[in-house]
Amino acid sequence: MATDGPDPLKDALALQARVRGLQALLELQRWQIEVLNKRLYSPEPGGVAARRLLALKRSEKEAEFKVPKGVNDP
């Protein structure tokens, strides 16, 4: 029997699929917030960028202080 009216089962399945999609998006956003909070409020002093910059500065200083060996040096 064909009816021209709305199909409640079809509407319910479409709504269920949309809810699942929104739940997955919400879970992704929660994970992103968690990751960003860990970066911003790290227990170590300074953020990730600050630690990388300090490591770069240290490596540059170490490279400056290395004395090259001369040809006649033992």
C-alpha cells in the first residue's frame, strides 16, 4: 500500500544518522580542546613553541663555542 504522506521510519533513520554525525563531531571537538588545553596549561614552564625556541637557541650557542681543530693540532 503506497501512501503519499511522510514516512516516519525513513525520517527516524535520517534523524538517527544526523545525531550520530553530530556526536562524532562533538567528540572530535572535545579531543581538540583537550589537546589545546594540554599545550596551553602545560605543567612545564613555557609552551611547546617556547621550549622549541629555547632548544634552538641552546643548539646555536653550542655550535658557536666549538673550536675547530687546526691542521697541526693533535
